[in-house]
Amino acid sequence: MAATRKPRRGPVSLGDALSRYLAESGLSRRLKDAAVFDAWREAVGEDLAQRARAVGFARGELCVEVESAAHLHELRNYTGERFREAANRLLGEARILRLALRLKR
């Protein structure tokens, strides 16, 4: 009995093949999430980004690990929401719905 073969498709562009691979592997989502980390870093500036580092992003929540209690207090009570909004403006959409701030251990 002969082996059943899948029908061959016509040629596809490298871009289409890469897009399909990224989507099927889950890498596309992780690359899209990388834009969130970049936007946070740009919104807060390089200096603060070293002390308030985005470490995770899931379901609209950006987890930020903060170096000191003073920075944690500042972000929670004064500037965090402004930075969240600035990052969303850089992204061109409201992807970051809330911040989860925690003190680095």
C-alpha cells in the first residue's frame, strides 16, 4: 500500500513562512511582549529603568521589580500611572492595563 502524501502547496514568501512559524511556535507573542518592555524602559528613562525593571507581562499586567522602597513608594503613589500611560502611548494602544510593583529581594 502506498504512503499517503500531503498535497504540496505552491511556493510561499519567506515573510509568510516566517510569520506562520512565529505564530505556531508562540514566539510571535513573546516578540510582541518585548515591545511592552521596551516601551516601559523608554517611558521611565534609562536611569529609572535600571532601578524599576519590567520583569513580566501577562493579561495586561506589567510586573515591575523596584530596587528600593523609596522608588516603590514613588511609583505606587505618584508616577507609576503616568509612566504606564506614556508606555501605552509609545505602543500605540492600551496594552498595559495595570502595574504590579514589587520590591526586589
